[in-house]
Amino acid sequence: YQYLSRYERKENLDCFTFEPGKIEGTERECLACLMEFCGRSNPSWTELSNFTHFLNFQLRKCEKSVFCSQVVGDQFCGF
């Protein structure tokens, strides 16, 4: 949700890192955001769960990638 809400507001995600335990928004806002980005018009709980697990996996990989780090971030802006 932290990434998706910032993406929706067109904020720069290059310098953002997920903060576990940090609560943002309400449960209703989170669910609405997930449903919007899920890609299904009326997703089931299983589809939302699969979407969030896949997204979390990809975002963790991205955060650990040297190409998305501050070290080379200036040369790969937006990557």
C-alpha cells in the first residue's frame, strides 16, 4: 500500500523504501487502492492475496537490487 498510494499520487519512488510496521491510511483506503491496481474489475480475496504477495516479492527484490540503490540510482533514474 505504501508504494501504490505514493505511485497514485505521482510521488517519486526512487528514494522511497518500505517501512515495516508503519501504518498509513485506513483499511478501507488500502482495500480500495489494492482493488484499483489489481487489474480485475471485481477481484476475489484470493486474487487480491495473490496480487499483494506477488507485488511484495517484486518490491523486495527491487529494494535489494544494486540498480535501484543510491549507489547507481543517479544513472538509472526511474529504473
